[in-house]
Amino acid sequence: MHQARALRHVIAVSASLLALLAGTQGAFAQTNTADGPQSTRTPDDKWGVSLSVENDLFTPTNSDQHYTNGVRLAFISPEDSAPASFLNVAKQIPFFASEGRIRTSYSLGQTMYTPDDITIAENQPNDRPWAGMLYGTAGLLSDTGLQKNGADSNYSRIDTLELTLGVVGPASLADETQSFVHKQINSPHPEGWDNQIKNEPIIGLTYERKYRGWFEADLLGVEFDATPHGAVTLGNAFTNAELGTMFRMGFDLPADYGPPRIRPSLPGSDFFVPDTDGFPLSGYVFAGFAGRYVARDITLDGNTFTDSASVDKEPWVGDLQIGLAVIIGQARLTYTHVYRTPEFTAQSGADQFGSLSLSFRF
């Protein structure tokens, strides 16, 4: 019953979103041609690498529950470094700006989810199912750089199209990973991984748009900006639609879109471009919020085509995050604290977890 309802949600949301995207294709067709406007700014020639670790270890309760751990290693290319034929094709994507500079991105990641009490070996039907996910992504990013928005203000726009391939279930190695780590730090052994959702290949496609500098201000040398975003994900692991905004306040704000995060959290960017005109040390505090309509979440709904552990999920989920970013030369270190509303109906309250991320340019 859960699987049939989930599939109906996936089909309905997918059809609606595809219809919406198809309706906007004509509006972008005139600007997304080879004869359209081209960026005149110098491409950024640096590679980027980011390592992100998310864990509920950073919370006051310091306990494994629900979304308990995520690790992601990402690489991002310099702008316009791919062969010219590839760049020409990338710029024809209907939702990319023709003047955007193109980056390619690649990542590997693992996430894991557990019930409240990991020392219980029996199945816990009213709590979050045991679930692990191992995945890789390949993506295209189009960044317009500084653009005019009206008469006086400026903004940058980034479009991202990302393909995710991976697996959920025992093949994700979440059991082995958590057991190894807990043994090293002398934490309780996780007893219930025999109840995890079954092996299933996953595929997902995400499109996302963000506007940096949609709002900007400078007060006594302290800079402020806001970055709204919208995203759509379609796939058998996740199908959702999201809207949100990130606010930053700091000194010599770098050209980035906030700290990198592990989906489906509020997005940031794996790349950043420091303000090279000033002192090689800058930073900012940030806060953001996002709301998601969740039609499909395999870690809650269970396997797509076979029976497995599952719970009734909440269709609307909200994230609130606050944090700090420090940029030293070509390195960026960030910490983000996340508050997430309940994701399933039997959940007793909101979750929280922390995220550490270290990024380098080279």
C-alpha cells in the first residue's frame, strides 16, 4: 500500500514538474542559442575540492538517530575547461543562460539513517527504518557572474543539472561503516542493520537555480546579501520540489552560494572565488531556510518494487540552518547547524545535526 501510494505521488509530481519545465523552454530558447550573448569576464581557472561531513554528533543529545551521518567528497572543474564542442552543447540546455560559464562537478557520498535506539536488534516498525545510501554524481553548472538586475542592483545566477547514480541497502556498506567508526570511538554497536531496506539501484536527476546578490547591502564595511533558490529532484530515491533563501553577513564576501551541503539539505556551492582585492582572510555568518514537498523518499517509503521496512512520511519538510564560514587564501572552512522538521508522522520532534566542510582551490 505504501509503495503504490508513493508511486502515484511520484508520477503526479513528475508529470506536473515536467509540464512546467516544458512550458518555460520556449521562453529561454531565444537567449540560449549559439548567437546569444556571451560572457566577457575571465573564466575562473581553479579546480575545487570539498569534503563535507554531517553528523548528529554535533548536537546537544550527541545520539545516533534518524539522519545520523553523511560524508561527501566533491570535485569541481575550472570554468569553460571542457572541450569547446562539449561547452556548446552544455549552453544549449534550455534552462541554462547562454552567457554562463560552464563547470563540471563530480562527487562520491554515503549517508545513513537509523531509529532512535540503535542497540535494539529487532525491527522497530514505528520508528525510522535502517537505511544506507552509497552514490556518485556528475553535474553541469552554469554561472553567469555579475549581471544587471534592474537599474542599480547586480546579481549572479547559477544553474545546476546533476545526475545521481547509486544503491541503497546492504550494498551501501552503511552497516560496515557505522560499526567500524563506533568501534574506534567506543560507541554502542549498531544492532539493527539486519532490518535495513533491501538492495535497490537508485537514479535521480536534479535541476536547481540560485541567484546570488538578489539583495545586497553594505553598512559600515559589513556586507549583506541574499540568495534565493529553487530545485526539483526526480528519481526512485528522492522526488521533491524545494524553495528557500540563504542570507549572508560578513567581510569581503566571496563569490560562492553558501557552504556545500549533502542533499536534500539546503544547497550551497562546492566552488568559491575569494575577494582577491583585500586581505587574504575573510568570512561571513549565514542563515537560511527552505521548504520541501516530498513525494518520494526511499529511506522512509521503503523499496520501490518489493516489501521492506517503511513509515508514513510527512509530505512537507522544512530546514533552518545557521553557521559560519572562514576563507583563508584558497581554503574555506564552514560549520553549519541544521534544524529539520519531522520527516515521518510518528516522529516525536524536530531533528538537528551539524555539518563541517573544508574546501580548497588549486
